[in-house]
Amino acid sequence: MRRAILLFVSLTALGASAWAQKPSATPAKKTEKPAATPSASPNKSAAGDLTNPAAPVTTEIYSDQAFFDSTKNMGIFTGHVKVNDPRFNLQSDKLTVYVTKGENQGLERAVAEGNVGVVRDRPDPNGGPPQRAIGRGEKANYIAATGDVELTGMPRVSQGMNTHIATSPETTMLINQSGQLTTHGPSRTEIRQEPKDENEDAEGEDKKQTDEQKKKEKPKKPVTHHG
């Protein structure tokens, strides 16, 4: 696979070189094929609000082909697209990136199309492992100002052992930057529960029977006769 990488450093470096090019297809070096499911990379900006980061934010975009249009401040990536970002990880067949105009250029929004998969982690307030949300659909729209990812095209989102599935083409699902899911339109929710361990059930029943037996065998208080 050929690679085209676009680095958004402090969300401003985009205007320095890549956007100065004339519109053209830019095949690049060969890299390994991305995995079938996007995997969440370590959160490089775990602290603070990622929609308004205080520290530099780097976004890496891998693809077979890349096209840049400086007049429209946009880039189009096609073929095995894979995105690694502190706010989300994504893969798709095509990705269109829009950048804000002016001196302080930054990522405005991104539109992914075709076999979209997105991963977002929801931090545990108690300090435990994050809860992961994995969304799939035919199209995803990311808005940098809010940090929301909207999935359309019969989307489905898995969180833990539970899965939320659209039952209408009009249904949309939105995963915010905290990993919370909101659905608009008809859907079906599958809540899975692992079967109980038979050995644990047997041990629990044996303990219950033993306790009941002990109660029955409890010695009676002796009766004292006075002469």
C-alpha cells in the first residue's frame, strides 16, 4: 500500500507546506496495510478539553492516494484510509478534510465515506480502564468545534458487550468526545449477559444447604428443674 501522511501539528502546520501545493494526486512510500478494525492509540492529550487543546495535537492520516486543493483549503484521501488522532481513531475508503481559513488554520471538519469504522474511548471517572465505543457505518462526519462524530448509513455502535443497531436508513448515531452515544431514529439494542458458571452455582447451593442444616441442628437450651 502507498502512504500519504498529513500531520496537523498544533492544528496549524497544514497551511505551511501541503496546502501550498497545486491540486495533485500524491502517491508516497509503501507501508503495511492497516488492520481491519481501527485500534485506539494512546491518548496523547488525556488531560484537558480536546476540542480546545492547550498543547499541540498531531493527526496522522494514512492512505493510498492524497489530493490537496489550497484554493478550497481541503484535502481528499482515498484507498485504505486510516486516521490516528488523540480524539478518535478511524478507517474508511475515503476521507475529506476541511481546514479553517485565516492565520490560525486548524481542522474544521472531516467526512469519512465507505466502510467506516471509528473508535472512541470514554474515560473512567474512578481511574479505571476507559470504556470503548466502536462505531460502524457508511459515512461519518467529525466536527472539530464540538468533538462529535456522527455516523449514518445503517450505523451500529458497540460498547462493551452491548450493541446499538439502526433499523432504518434514516437513523443517525452520534458519539461525543466523552464516548457517550445518542441515537436519532429507529434502532435496536442488544444487551448481552454471560451465562453463570455452573460450578459457582453448585458451590453456592451447597453452602446454602449447609447453612440450613446447621440451623436445624442448633442445640436447644437445657431446661433446669428446681426441687
